[in-house]
Amino acid sequence: MSDGPIEKLLHAIDPDADDGTRASNFARGLALGALVGAAIAGSTIWQRRQARPIKPPDGEGPVALDPPK
């Protein structure tokens, strides 16, 4: 099997580990990074959405999301 860029990177990080351990650590780190990135992106979107009120087209003021019944 030829060494691709991922295999070379994994070998540079931990040259003594076997292929299964390196692949497992890489997958774990990749998944953790994806989760952290998604949490940061979601938090940013939520903060931006909460920071600005929704205005009607005629410019009178903010619109209530749940009007009283």
C-alpha cells in the first residue's frame, strides 16, 4: 500500500504507533474538531439571530414572533 498524504501525516505525528491506532486517533480528532466547529458556528448564528429584531416591510418596528391570542 502506498503512503498517501494522510498516512504520511499520521506517521509524522506518531511514528511508533501502528496503523490502526493512528487511524483511530485521527478519526477521533477529526470528529471532535467537526463537533467543536459546528458548536461555534451554531452559537454564532444563534447570537446574530437574537441580536437583531425582525422589522415589518413598512418600517413601523419589530414584529412579535408569538402574537397574543
